[in-house]
Amino acid sequence: MTDAEASTTRLLSLAASAFVVLAAETVPLAGLGIGAALLTLVVIVGTFVEYGTTGRAARAYGAGDVAGAVDEGVQASWIAVLVGVVVILAGELLAHPLTRMLAGGEGAVQHAAESWFRIAVVGVPGILIVLAGNGWMRGVQETRAPVRIVLLANGISALALPLLVFTAGLGLRGSAIANVGAQTIGAVLFLRALHRRAEGGLRPKAAVMKEQAVVGRDLILRQVGFQVAFLTAAAVAARMGTAQIAAHQIGLQLWEFTALLLDSFAIAAQALVGFALGAAAVVAARSTAWRVSGYGLAAGLGLAVVFAAGWYAIPALFTSSEAVRAQAHVLWPWFVGMLPVAGVVFALDGVLIGAGDVGFLRTITLVAAVGFFAPINLLALWLGWGLGGVWAGLAAFIAVRFVGMVLRVRGTGWVVTGAAPTS
């Protein structure tokens, strides 16, 4: 097997396992209703605990410092615990006013949401430890263990769910308990794996955690850009009418599904690019960057063909309303048309995260979200462009990031070798 073939095999292996993990982790992170909406902040923190750790661990692993790579996981797990405890305290303190605000007042819905959230928030440290575990294991190219751990934990949760909800009569609280159980089991298994591999011990190191926090700052700001963009789109679509917001939600569900698949290539790129740059193999890093972009493009094209063929049948699976289906057909050309470009964008996202070039990613994402996506959405509302205008904003968001990242990867600013990436 040639070096290129071996690299391709590792890339596809990493991508496949990443997709399975991401898909499985959707269940505990999604949650239920209003309570789940409050836990979306976990995703923002989890971005750097997972993705930032992958890039840093991969660099150390590529430089031959296996102990240092695993230690990145140790320090990320400490951050996960510390942040998780803070989130629990804040969540328990603010559970009532936050759920009341989102529910529009007190009542049965608010009480149910608060009851679920107070239990579910206890699982936040477990969620973050699992994300940190996924991060360092991908960094050392250990692809199978994360899949086994996540599937085992969520499989146990799936078996316990009907017993707690129906047999024990706990209802919504039972679902929260099942989720916390899955997160706890997953966290224990990842910590067990970390203990076995951590040659330098499990003590916290302030200097390493500070470096991780710098990467985390930029990744969190990048995630804020995403939140601003998509919240603006939802607010605009809601003001256009019931059919528009319903169709917009269908489009978003499908977009999130495609993002899940395409992001698996990005995660593979994080590990392989980080490894190559850690080993000072610049040619391999560049080759991986363009190869994974090709895979992303091919996946995006394949998805575009599938969704183009299903332009009528797929929306009908979600709703029987002719008005909603008609609005879904309005956004459909934008959705289908940007999938190939989105495939490349997701891939290059992973390349630059693996390279530690998160400062650039922060900036290009904020420019695309605040400078293009949000303004086009608002113009769509003010000028009566309809739902097509909202999705034109999303297309512009993807296009700006595509141009910025392609130019960046063609240059040399992201090519920094060695085991210690800088932001």
C-alpha cells in the first residue's frame, strides 16, 4: 500500500467512525422541547473541548509525543469537569426563570420543562467529558473505541428509556434520567481509557489548559457566529407566516442531517492534518487538505443529486400541508445548490481546525454571519423576498466561507509545523 493509499484509508476510517459518533450523540444532546433549547449552550462549549482537543492532540501525536497527545485529553477533561460544574450550578439556579421566559409564563409546559431541565443539566459534565474523549482519541487516530463507547452508552440509555418513562411512570423526567445515565456511562468509559493511556498522570496543568482556552475562545466565537446567523433566519421566517417557518424548519432538519455527514470528513481532516503538521510533513498536510476537500465535494454532489430527485417526495414526508410543501419547494433550489460547496467548506473547516488556524476561522465565520447572512435575512423580510431570500442568506454564508477558506488553504498562513499549535 502506498503512502497516499494508506492516508486515504485512514481518512475514510476516521470519517466513518466520526459520523457514527456524531449521529449517536445527537440523542442525548437534542433533548426535549424548551429544556433542550437551554442545553444548546453546551454545544458551544463542547466545540472547543472536542474539536480543539483533536487538533492539538493530533499535532503532538504527529511529532512523536504520544504522552503529550494523551495529556491534551487529560487537560480537556479537567476543563470539561470545571465547566460542567459551573453549568450545573447556574442551571439549577436559573432553571425556573429561564423556562418561564421561554414558555411565556408559568403553567404545565413550563413546569414540565423545568422538571426535565433540572435533571438533564446534571449530565453536562458527562457530555463534555465524552466530547473531550472523542477529541483526544481522534487525535491519536484511535477510531474504534469512541464508537464502541458512545454506542454502548446510548444503547443502555435506549433500553432504560421506556422502563423509566412508562414502567416506572416517570414520564418526561424518566427521559432526562436516561440521558444523564448515558452521559455518565460514556464519561466513565472515556475516563477509564484516559487513565490507561495517561503516562504523565491525571493532574491538571494550568499552562496547557490556558493554551486550550485560547483555542476555545476562538472556536466559541466562531460558534456564536453560527448561532447569530441561524437565530436571525428563524426569527425572519417566523415573521413571514406559519407555512414559511414550518418549511424553514423542514429545511433546517435536512441541513443538519447533511451537516452531520459532511462534518465527519472535517473531523477526519482535523486528525490527519494535525498529525502531518506535527510531524513537519507539510506536503502531506497540503495533500490531505485537498484530498479531503475532494471527498467533501463528492459527498455534497451525491447529496445534491438525492435531494434534487426528492424535491417533491421528501417535503411530503414531513407534512401533509400543501402550503408548507409549497414553501419548502421555494427553498429547495437554494438548499440543493449549495450542498456541493458546503461539502468543501466543511472539509476545509476541519483542515484549518486541525492546523490550529482557529483565529482565521473565527474571523471568516463572523464576517460571513454578521456581514452577509444576517443582513440578507433582514432584507428578505423588509423587501418581501420570502423564504427564498432567507435561504439565499444561508447560501451567501456558505459562499463567503468557501472563498475565504480556499484562499487561506492555498496560502501558507495555516502551515505551522511542530507540536504546539498557536491561535
